[in-house]
Amino acid sequence: MTPTDPIANLATLIRCPSVTPAEGGALSALEAMLKPLGFAVDRVVAKDVGTPDIENLYARLGTEGPHLMFAGHTDVVPVGDEAAWSHGPFSADIANGEMYGRGAVDMKGGIACFVAAIARHIEKHGPPKGSVSFLITGDEEGPAINGTTKLLQWAADKGERWDACLVGEPTNPDQLGDMIKIGRRGSLSGRITVNGVQGHAAYPHLADNPVRGILQLTQALMDPPFDNGTESFQASNLEVTTIDVGNSAVNVIPAKATAAFNIRFNDTWTAESLMAEITARLDRAAAAGSLRQDRAPVRYEITWAERPSHVFLTRNNALIDSLSGAVEAVTGRQPKLSTTGGTSDARFIKDYCPVVEFGLVGQTMHMVDERVAVSDLETLTDIYETFISSWFGHAAA
Ligand SMILES: [Zn+2]
């Protein structure tokens, strides 16, 4: 049986309990859908010290260009309080026109629809003139070390080259057709430590209070704004996410204070230029600040979180227009081209080919009772099928 029905495809995938890092049978189920369509399927296990081994899947139909990649993940976040679900998190039950299950929208649903779309395309027209591949990881919701990055590297090492990629993450805030993501902000995190001298609150001249310093430094990070946004991006935004002193006594000046921050940044910056700006702000605030009324210098240390996420923006018209046109043809709605929200695996794929993201409505992702409207599965399959025809038409022209 060919996998032309996205509802059946999704039910099969949801019934595989593939909570990160478990494969849960999900990749085997996907392999069983793709092989009858003619895909050559590779199962790639990635390993690294200190992280669980992860199963991934790469499948390709065709040997020539142009080459379109569909990327996504079959792993899902934990179910949370299972008793709170109105239908089992791996049941794929349908009630009131909605299918329930962990991963229904994030993002087994997107995979189920793309499989159905390519199956329908093959049934009607034969294989596309070019190649289609699936790059599917089991490590998107986990540490993301043994997933997309390693799978891309593995495929590139054996000579795979792509012309465009569609990531099937849920991108629509309210309704199918709302939003295509054509880029993502970068993300950078750090932790600041101010060292003082512990002492009695009644004898501050004998102590240095690091709380004063940490407030002066965090204030300098929060104000003024880093920029006012750009043509394609909202303004960069820094949030101080914690200030820790760990002091349980009211009459003791503590020895040390730490704070952590995260900044989501636009294409005004690179991770490197932003680190330089943050360091400059902290240096100025430290030079102007003091740990005591009668002046004691602020000395701080900063440590950066490993692996900042780099900002990117896709400017490939053939890709954006094909997808945008498909959304509009099927839904009658013109999708917003957006760069909002968190990071995704698209940040790794952009190093290999232009990438855009479009999938289901994200409202219930990661929640109890994650579910998808069955009618949305049909609509998304139509959009993907239209996109496939259109993109190969564009790319061949
Ligand atoms: Zn996801």
C-alpha cells in the first residue's frame, strides 16, 4: 500500500513512542513508507561522548539534480502527566475531527503530510525530474548533537548536494497559511560572576558587596536596546534570566553574585560582534560602578555558553515563491514571511543550501493533549504536493 493518506501515516508514527532519545520504531515505520516509493534509505547512528547514541534516517529518490530536501525529526518531547491527557499520548485517537498524540504537530504530522504528498505526486506524474530526499533526525528535542549536524555532515561526505530544503516544523500561529519562516534570529547566552568580600551588613566598609556590582552590570546589558530591528527582523532582545547570590542570612554581605542572560539577535550582529559589544558594555559599567558607598572596584568574569546559534536569512526566490504560491493556491491566504520565534535545525541546514520552514499550526506543541485537526493534514498535504510540482517546475526552468 502506498502511503498517500497523511492521516494513516500520522497514526502509524504517533503509535511509535519515540521520546528523545528513543527511536521507538518511528524511523522503521518511516522507512517502510518510503521504500515502496523507490527511496534508497540509510539509517545512520551517530555517537558522541557524554550523549546517547541517536538513530537518524536519510532517504533519497532519484540521482540527478535539482535536489529538494525535506528535513525534520521523529523524536518527541516527554508526555508530561499522562493521566491528564484526554486520549493516550501514543493512541492516535480521533475525536471531534482532531487526532491526539505526542508529536501530532511537532512534527510527525509534517512528515506524514510530506510522505503523502510525494506519494501522490509519484502516483499522478511519476517521480519528480530530479531528486527528493528526507533528512530525518531522532535528536531535535534532545541535545541536538547527534542529529541534524552529524547527518548533514555524513551525507555531504558521501557527496550529497542539495539545491533547497523545506523544514516541516509547525510554523503557523493560529491557522494553516499564516506563516512561512525564511530565517531565524541567533541566540547567545552567558553568565557573569562578580566577586566581592564577605562581611557583616553593619560594617560595609570591611566588605565588598557583589550584589551592587551584579545589578550595575545587568542594568548595562538591559539598557539601552541593542538595535531597533532590521527590514527582515524584529529588534534584538536580551533577557537577564537569573541573578543568584544564594545568601540565606539578612545580616551578611555575600562573597559572590552571578547572573545569566540570553540574547536573541538579528542580522545587525554576528555572534562575535555581539560578544564584543556585551563585553564593552560590561567593561564600561564595571569601570563606572562600585561595590561600596566609598568606592570599591567591580571586577567580573564572563563565561559564554558553548555553540551560539547564528542568525540567518534565506533570500532564494525560487524556493520562497514556490512555497508561498503553494500556500496561497491551496488556502487562499498569503503567508507572512517571518523570522520570529526560537531556533530550529534550519540553522544547521543553511550552511548547505537555502532553507525555509512551513508545517502545521503550533498551538498544542509540547502540551498535554497535543493534537491536530484532521482537515489540516489534508490541507498541508495539498500544499506540499503543490509545492513539489511548483519547485521542480521553477528549478528545471
Ligand atoms: Zn519540532
